Amino acid sequence: MNQFPHYFKLGVYHILDLNALDHILFVVALCAIYLLRDWKKILILVLAVTVGHSIGLTLATLQVLRINRDVIALLIPLTIAITAFSNLLKPKPTNGKGMQANYLFALLFGLVHGVSFSTYLGPLLRSNAPFFEPMLAFNIGLAAGQLVMVMVFLLCASLLVGMFGTNRKEWTLVISAMVLGMSLMMIIDSKFW
């Protein structure tokens, strides 16, 4: 039985699920400094999140990496808060050729998000031998779902900034402040305390 379509859909729904607010906030925080015209940087960003998520999910599924659920429940909103806060400090992407902090955040924090999801997906993947095809399908679905979410967000941003004359810096600051506030509430509500 070909499990690829099932796990692909699971990856897409994982990122687009409105009940999974943490993933949505993380992607929004990462993309808040960009507009549609920054599409090359955005593709790198989505790739970095997917690679980080894949590594974290794989290591946790293979039980190479084991982190307490309550610690992960705290780290997830913390990654969102750090990303949003960095946007407040630097609300526009750099034009230089150097590596942007958002790429590093996407990779490292994507790893944390992957470990988090392993509590659900890990046992399911371990029941499949070999689990590499389902893992690949899930991660391709995850990337596809992220691209959909990013495109919707960036279309809104581009419309507001480009067509309606909203100041780009103000857009970034408002979106990032909202995401920061929501992530701080998630930190306070985490089971870690």
C-alpha cells in the first residue's frame, strides 16, 4: 500500500490546521519582514524551516533526541517570541549577501517544532518499517503547506503595503508585536510552569 499520499496530506494539514496556532504564528513571524517581491529569500526560509523540522522529527522519531514534553511546550512559543522580537529590532530584511538571522531561526527553531510534532507522528512512523517514505511524504507536505500559508500572508502584506500604501516598517512592527503578544500568552499558559 502506497502511504505517500496519506502522509503528504498529513504534512499539509499539520501546517494549515487552524488549531495548530503555534506553526502559523512561527511562519508569520518569520515572514513578517518580507513582501512578495522577496520570493527568493522566502523560498530559502521555507526550505530552512522544512530541513530543521525534518531533522528534529527524524531524531525524535528514532529516539536519538529525547526532550521532556513540558520543556518542548515552553520552547515552541519561545521560538516564536524570539523571532517576533527580532523583527521589532530589525523590521526589514538586509539587502546584503550575508546570512540573515531569520534563516538561522528558521533552521534551528524548525528543529524544535519537529521534535514537538514527534510526540504525535513518531509512534505512527515507527509502526511503519521502513518509515523513510512516510517521513519524506510528510515533510514534502509540510513544505507545500508552508508555501500556501506564506503565499496567503504575503499576498495580504503586498496588497496592504503596495496597493493601499501601508508603511512596510509599520506593517512588520504591528504583525510582529501581535505575534509576540500571542506567543507570550502561550508561554505563560505552557504546562512547563
